[in-house]
Amino acid sequence: MSIGHAQATPPAVEPGASALSGPGSAVSSAVELTDVSKAYRTGRNELLALDSVSLSVAAGEFVCIIGASGCGKSTLLNLAAGLDKPTAGRVDTRGHRLALMFQEPALFPWLTAGRNVELALRARGVPRDQRRARTSELLDAVRLAGFGDKRPHELSGGMRQRVALARALAQDADILLMDEPFGALDAMTRDLLHDELERICAERTLTVLFVTHNVREAARLGDRVILLSSRPGRVIGEYPVPREGPRRIDSAEVAQIAAMLTDRLREEMGRHGY
């Protein structure tokens, strides 16, 4: 997915308007947030985390969300996942199945990698005689064939995240909600997992909403990058990222887009005294 030189720095689109939607478009949305606000009350005080966020994510689209710490990125994912309810507005996932993946793998340490994945199949009611074969298929999909009998402490950080990804895929989800899943990994491992995630998403036609602090990661993975303002979080920029072949995180095109996103993010953070 290399980015064409003529479009190395993509133009922003109107906030709230999907780059993949519009008149004559046949692409349907998988996630729709309409004027979503979320406020938290602590005693007599109220903290507004998100303010009138509207966002449409097309089926099969990979959307990255960036913004300063505390701008409501994780809150947005929690609302999309149904783990929390908006104070105002509407969240619609069109009845799709969702899986949420966090920065930490959150594996059960006393279970093997295979058993951790199998738990998700068991929760879905997959018959016992089918679970072992399905678990092997999922571990193979994330390049962990032969590691099903290993416990989490016997695996590297990147391998544990692969198990977490296999467990998410075991939920047979149409939509992956990913909250900085590679943030704690070294650069090389992260780059390898980018390749794996990209391959799996293409094979399964998954819709992904991906939160990251890493603008280069966003430029590497996303079909579109959403920039949130500092608290309260509002959509202040949407940037389509052209795809024209294999994309590398160290490519000049990705670096150009990342630099543009970094400048815009610094400008926003500077307005709030960061």
C-alpha cells in the first residue's frame, strides 16, 4: 500500500464526512456516531470528555484516531463497544459483532495460548469438538502455529499480542476496536505486527477503529486518520490516506503524511498550553 507521490500529503476532508461516502457511493457504514457527547460527573464537577462527535466508518475501512492524551480517544472506543453509554447523541454499529483489543494482552497467565483463544470460542458456544481445530486455525492465522501449548510468560511481548489478536478474531467479529494495541512493543515487532494485521484485515474484510498516539503508525495503517481536539474531544480533521501498493512505515510517503499530522497535532496541543 505505497502512497502515490502526487498525493503524498492528503487534503483534509470536512469533519464528520467519511472519505469513502458521498453521493453515488455504494459503501455502507459499519459504525455511525451522531453528535455523541460524553460527560463524567465527579462530585459536583462535570468533566466533558467528548463533545458532539460525529463519525462514520465504512464497512471494511481502517480508521485511525489520534489526539493528545486525555482527548477522549479511549472513551470513543468504549462507547462504540457498548461498554459505556453516551451522555448525548447516538452510537450505531448496525448490529455488527465487535471485538475490543487493548494495549495490554490481558491473557490469563495460568492458561496456555491455545486455551486463552479457546475461551472466546467457548463463550460463543462453539461445540467442544470444533474448538481445538478452530483454535489451531486462529493461531496459524497470526503466525503462532506450534505455540498453542505455551503459557504467556513463555512468549515474547509481540507473541502475546498475537494471541490477543487471535482471541479477538475468535469472537467472529466484523469490527475490531483497537486501543493502542502495539504501543508497548519495540519498533521492529510493531512493524511486523502491522504487516500481520493488514494481511488479516484484507483476508477477512474487517472494519477497524484504531486508537494510537503514534502518527507514523496512523499513516502506515489507516485508510483515514481522524484528529481529535484536546479535551473535550471534537473531530477537527479527517485525512484520507491513498493506498497504491505495499506501504512501509519507513517509506518517504508515510513520513510525509506523518509530518503533516504531527504539525497539525502540535498546533492543536499548543493552543491548549501542552
